[in-house]
Amino acid sequence: MNRSGHTDATMATKRSWKLQEFVAHASNINCLAMGPKSGRLMVTGGDDKKVNLWGIGKPNCIMSLSGQTSPVESVRFNADEELLAAGSQSGTLKIWNLEAAKIVRTLTGHKSNVTGLDFHPYGDFVASSSSDTKVKLWDIRRKGCIYTYTGHTGPVDHIQFSPDGRWLLTGGEDCVIKLWDLAVGKLLHEFKGHKGPIKGIKFHPVEFLMASGSNDKTVKFWDLETFQMVSSTAAGANPVRSIGFHPDGEYLFCGSLDHLHVFGWEPVRCYDAFSMSWGKVQDMIVANTQLIGASFYQTNVSVYVADVNKINTSGNGVQYTSPERGDMPAVNELPRASPGRRSFRRDRPYTTSTKQKLKSEPQRQSPTEDDERENLNSSAEIRDPAKYEEIFQPKHKLSQSPVKPCAPFPAPPEERVPSHGPPSPQKPPSAPKVAPTKPTLPEAPTPDKEDPPRRDVQPPRHEAPPTRTEAPPTKREALPPRRDDPPPRRDDPPPRREDIPKKDDPPPKREAQISPPITAPPQTMIPSDRNKPIGLDMNDFLPQKQQHAGNAPSRSRSDSSSKEKIEAIRKGHSSVCSLLQHRHQNLDVIRAIWTAGDLKTAVESAVNMRDQAVVVDILNTLNLKRSLWTLDLCVILLPSLKDLLTSKYENYIITSCASLKLLLKSFTGLINTNIKIQPSGVDLTREERYEKCSRCYTQLLAVRVIVEDRQSIMGKLGSTFRELQLLLNQLE
């Protein structure tokens, strides 16, 4: 929602609004999925190794599933919302029966974290993708892997079965989308066109059409008969986070940072845009004429609703350019199906086709003792029996009347929108739904980071002081010594206004309990996804004399102090500019050497400049082209890569890990082969190669020590270190 103006806020509250926010896990959340059938169920997985089931719009957890031995990285419902799949960082996949509240299968086979899941629309199959670049198809009944699909060169993050169950679509960080034929077990086609990692792939519910969204901020539409691109949107302001077709296939919803766009594809155009405050949306579902989107940040989950009936289809949308047709005239009607395009519904194959021709891998088909032990350690704790019985138990009973769909969520009343001050009307709808969740909700000090929704959780703290301002003065008169011990001694008269709200007994105690776990991580590492400087305080840029001159009554004194403050800021600005200019000059020198054809000298110059920012820029360029890496570059860069692993900047660490992964995949075999046998006789080439491999081997062993110590880090960074450790273990 746009809080800056009354008009936008009025439209936002009518068309879209925040439904709820709650604390879902005791530690960071890693994944989230919504129920495709009812649109009223949601599942979350986190670093606490638990999978929690929630009713959308309800504050309490329905059921908590435990048994994973590592953080949960991916979750997914089946089409009927009766089964639930959860994948972990260790590569283990667990299938749960939600009606029986028990585990059905434990599947192992991936060598790294499971990043994507999807259930077959008709058969008892589930597909999983992983950071080990492999995609596996599992038979839930036989408890075995039917087939393993290989071909991706990077982690595979997204996976989906076609509506007819014949094809499987996969996409990941290698910017390529692959279409697999399940009956034959072969690759049908590769869709290349995106310039960034794939963030969403969806089949059209009816037509032979597919949509894909990427980090390159575009959405592309592909014809699955000709395997050609139908159209592509222009690059937006933010990377695509989630996409999904309308159930009737009329248009495509695209979720990005704080925005929802509605696209058509023939011709390509944006029909409407909703201003949302969901941050980085993770999943979306359309139910009862409403689009429900959910996002998470640390331990909190936020749910937002948009009214699909209020989509503007009057033809005032934004026109885009199609790669095949050029500029298209504006049209007013919704996108129509291509007359010659086939339909999944008309041409759906037999449901047994995937089971007849698939090649089964030579894997065990019966449970082992280890799997039985894992199943015994897995448990389901029903925390809301009434809600659980309401959702799952009726499925076992015969009913003469069809089940009524859930009513749409009511929009906030219009009376609250036009009131004074845009922030206040948005607080009442969310506050009653957030407050009853848990007493730990103030733990959302996450608002200080970047999520606008978390600002909605704080206002109740500011509304409380007016009711307390009458009592504190009497307390202050009775207890002057206790409040004058700290800094208030410097200004005796004024502190009464400042100390009353700040020195109340209850609020400081709550803040003292919550702040340590939140403020500790930024001191050790600066996150890469921040949108503002970390720990910025204006007093740090000003002389100490000016920090205590704020109470001067005279205008001349205030004017002079403001001028001095501006001058101090300008001095700091000039120093930053000089630093950036110096870095730019260094990069110009490196570019000149590089373009002259001497890559080795250019990299050596970057390392000798002893500026990690310059080295990271060079590494980001080298990571884009695997062919540029040579054994000489490995020898030069490995010491710098080791130092970057201990940097306080998360993006430096991520870049170093990406370079190390590329290096290990390319040169591990060469290094192992050359260090086994020392060269004999006079062979200068082999001796030189042996010397380089030995130096690389020594540096990689030092890197392995650092990686082993950092595997326990929570979140995506810890997963990256664990994946890197698997590659380092290949060193002999």
C-alpha cells in the first residue's frame, strides 16, 4: 500500500490489503507454500527443522511436523491438500499424510539441499530438484527413485508437472528452462532467453503455453508446440519473485518487490498493477475471486490479499514490445487463446503412460532400517485440534451436499481509509489479527531492516504512551534519584517529556529481551540484500561538540550549528567520492590491461591493489565466463578467495563461494591427478604444472578449514558453505 498519499492509499485498501502477520517459527524461515485447492492452508519450513501448518487468516498453528535432521528448504502440498512434501538441506525428502497426521515416506538420494518440489497431478509421484543440479522423479508407493534427470549446470530451484502429467518443467540458476518427457525420460527442449536465474515457471492451465519469470526482471511466454517465444515483457523495476496464471487462463499474475502486475501475452501488455507491501513475495494463489500472496522475513510471515474482480481491463494498460511482432497496437479485450494451439484438457494422455515407459533406477524398493528409524523419529503434533478436525476429518465422512467454498476475506471498511494520516487507517485491520498470535510478536524488530509490513506492527507502541503520560509524573516526583542517575542529569527540566515515554518500566524490559538476538548478526556480517546503510547514525558524521548543542535556544546558535553540520557532512561526502574515484581509476587500469589481451597480468594487478572491492568486481566478471579460468588464475586468486570468506560483507562471501565452486568443478580432477605422482626426469611443463597444482591444493586445504567452521551458519549462506564442503571433500 502506498502510504504517501490519500488517493493511492484509498485505492490500495479497496483493491488490496494486509490480512495478517504472525511469528511462524522460532528461527529463520526458509520456505513457504500455499494450498492449491482451498486457498486457505499454508505451510512453512525453517531453520528449526520443523514444518508448520497454518490456516490463512487464523493466528494459531494447526499442526507441527518434526523429524528432519537439517533445516527445511522446500515444502509443497499435493493437489488435494492431503499430502505434504518437505525437503531439507541434507537432501532428504519426507512425505506426510495430513489426514492421518503421520509420515508416509522418507526418500534419500540428493547430495545437496532440496530446492523444489511438485506432485504429479494424477499418479502417486513426486518430483524434486536440488542444488546438486539433478532432478529426481520418485514413486511414493514403491519408495524409490524412478528416474534422475541431468543436464543443468547450476542449482535447480523450480519444478512443475504439466496439467496432463506428461511433461516436467525445470529451471534454475543457469538461466535455462528444460522441458522433459516423462514417458521417454528424455529432454524435449531447452528454452534460452533469460539473462538471470529463473524465479518462476508455470504451465498455462489449458493451452500448450508456458510462462517464465527471472531475475532479469522480465516475464516470457513460450509456445509448447513450436517451442518459440510468444512474447516478452519489458524489464521491470525489480526482479520477478513469483508468477501464476489465473485459474481460467485469462491472464498472468506476476509478483515482485511490493508490487503485483497483471499481464496478457497475445499481444503482451500489462493490464493492471497493484501496490502491495509484501516485500519479497514467495507464493501466490487465486481463491474465491481473491489473490492471496505470502512472504516471510526472518521468523515472521505476512499475508496480503488483492481483489481479482477489481482488475482494470479497460485497455489503459502499458504496451510492451514482442520480440517477434514488434510494436503491437493497444487492445481492450482480454487475451484470447490461439485458435490453433492445442489444449491440455482435450489432449491429455492416459494417466498410466508415465508408469509404463519410465526406466527405473537400480535402487532399493523396500524400507531399510535407517529409514524405519527416521520414520519413528518423525512426529506430527496437532496444536489446534478443532481446526484440524474441521479441515481434514470431514473428508472421511459421507456427505449428501457438496462442500461449500470458503467465503472471501472481507476488505477493510472504507471509513478507515480517508481518515487523517495515512498510517493510522492501515493499523486497525492488521492489529487485531497480529496481536492474538503470540506474545513474542514484538520480536519483529525486523521492521528496522526493509519490510514495510513490519512497520504496521510497531504503531501500537506509540499509541500506548498517551494513556501512561498521566501516571508517570507522580512516579517521577516520588522517584527522582532513580531516574537522575543516567544521562538525564544534563537537562533537568526537559527530560520530563523525553523520559516519560522512554523510561516506562514495561517497554524497556521487552526491548531488552528482544534486541540482542536481532542486533548481534549485523555486527558480524552485513547482509547483501539491505536497502539502506547498516548502523547509520548522523552523530557519527558530526563533531562531538555539535552532538550536545541541540538545546541552544538562540536562532544564531542553531543556524551556526546547522552550517557546521552541513560542512561536516560535505567533508565526509568528499572523502567517499575520492575513495570511489580511486577505485574507478584502479578498474580503468585493470580494464586497459585486460583489453590488451593480458588477463593474467590484469588479475595480478587487481590482487596487488589490495582492495577487496576491486577483486570482487573482477571475480563477478570471471564467474560469468567459465572458459576464462586457468590454472594460473587459480594460483593467483586462491589467497584472495580465502580472505573473502572471512569478510564481514555477505555479498563478498557469496562471490567468493561462487568462484570456489566454479574452480573446484573445473580443476579438482586435474589437481588430484597431478599431486599424486611427482614428476621424474626433465619435463619442465609437467614440473610447472605440478608446482601450480601443489600450491592450489595447499590453498584449498586452508579454505576447507574455514568452510568446515562456517557450516553451522543458518540460512542460505550456511547452505552455500555446506554445498561448497561437498566439493572440497573431493580433494584427495
